[in-house]
Amino acid sequence: MNATIASTTSVSSSIFPALPGADKFVTDSIISPGFDLISSSGGADRARRDTGKTATETGFSATLQSEWTKLRSLRSTWIVVALAIGLSVGFSALIAITSGLTHDSWNDSVRAAFDPVLTTNSGSLFGCILLIVLGVTAVTSEYSTRMVRTTFIGNPRRLRVFAAKTTVVALLGLAITAISIPGMFLVSQPIFRHYGLETASITDSSTYRILLTIILTQMLNYALIPLSIAWLLRGTASAITVSIGFLWLPWMLGPILPDWVKHNVLSYLPDVAANSLSGITKTDSVQYLGQTSAIVVIAIWVVGLLAAAAIVLNRRDV
């Protein structure tokens, strides 16, 4: 090693004879793969500065802002938001008009089942589908364009990116449901009143509780669960298909399944539990869960799927 340094020093003296201190410069420096001469002491200081700068730039607030920028910069995001709100409110108004035009022909059981609050939730069909699309594409769009690799190169802390994206999708999903659910209710009540049907006030405690429950559970079930499935599957078509099947197939198959399956299996699925919370599933139904049980079921599904997605993301290659 000493011989190498002595040789390097002699070479430096012959190459840089006119430069004072050339020997010290070469012996205290290294040549990078790009053939740049970098002082060891200066490189260490610069590395410390760069490390501090990176840690500051990739903090959670910066990551959160980055994820929001990526999501809002997509035209498809705002198309989904507009359709989710517009179609939900519009379809609820159509259902209200249809109810008003046909209520004279209703039998006693249909009249007794009419609920001026829950009937307005009919338009949620479109909103829920579009929430699924939002949650899935927020993840899979990065995989399809390979942007996810750039994301993790810029911020190697994958769990931080995961938490930031989950937060952004949750807040945007909550904004959609917070607008569409009361919007469906408010647009339907004047129509019900016009046709002489029973109406409800949004200031009533029972009405407010139902609407708030639907706002929160739709965001959790239809935005965060599909987001988790998207992280697990990484494909848009497969994630949307699995999400729709998981959330709606049990509801579609419910009428043909035996009661013990409804009570012991279907009632513990997140969408069915949400219906128990909001009052869509009546207390005399075999699928009904108590309020506390329904909250626990939804929390377990949402937290469990998010945890599974985070573990898989942190362990496998992108």
C-alpha cells in the first residue's frame, strides 16, 4: 500500500510539476467511476449535507404532497370525481321521481318499507363503483407506467409512500362521499314532498347519523379496501374485478344462500356489516349485526387488508 502511494506521488509530481501541493491532493483523493476527482474530506462533508437534505425532502409531509400532486395531475382523477358525484346525485333524483310517479300503485308492504333517507342512497351504486376505480388506479397507474420505480428510488421508505398514498386516497374518497351522500339526500327530499311522499330533515339526529355512517363506511369499504387489493395484485383489471366481486357478489348471491351461511359468513363481510350500521339491513334479518360488532368487523377488514398490502409491498420487488 505504501509503495502504491509513493508511486502515485511520484507520478503526480511528474504530471503536475507546477502545481504546489499536488502530491497531497492526489494522495488524499479518490477517482470516482465517472473519472471525477473528489476530495475525501470534502466528499464526506458533502455526503453528510446531501444525506440531511434528502431526509428533509423525503419526510412524510413532502411524501404526502408528492402523492397528492401525482393524483391530482391525472385527468382521470377529476373525471372519476365528477362522475361519482354527478351520477350519484342524478340517479337518486331519477329514483325519487320514479317513486313519486308510481307510489299510487304501491301495495301496503311497499308503502311501509319506504324510507325517505335510505331510498335516497340508491344512487350510491355509481359512486361506489367509481370509488373502487379511484382506489385501484391510484396504485396500478404507477405500476403500468413504471413510475413506481421512480417513486421508490426517490423515496426508498416504502411504508412512508404507502401511508401517504393511503392518506391521500382516503381524504379524496371522503370528500367524494361527503358531497355525494348529502347531495343525494337534499335533491330527493323536494321531489318526495312534491309527490306527497314522506320526507326527512337533514338536521334530525337519526337522519344525520345515518348519512354520516354511510359517508364513512363507503369511503372505508370502497376506497381503502380496493386500494389494498391493488397493492396486492398490481393490475387494474384484476384489482377492480376482485374488489367488485368481494364487495358485491355476496350481496347478489344472498337471496339464494341458506340462512346459516347468511348469518355465519355474509354478516361478517364489510359491506354487509356497513348495511347493519346504516340501517339498510333490518334488525330482524339473519344478516344483521349489532352496532359494535359491525364496527369491529369493518375495522378488522380494512386494517387487516392494509397491513397485508404494506407487508407485501415492503418485501417484494417492484
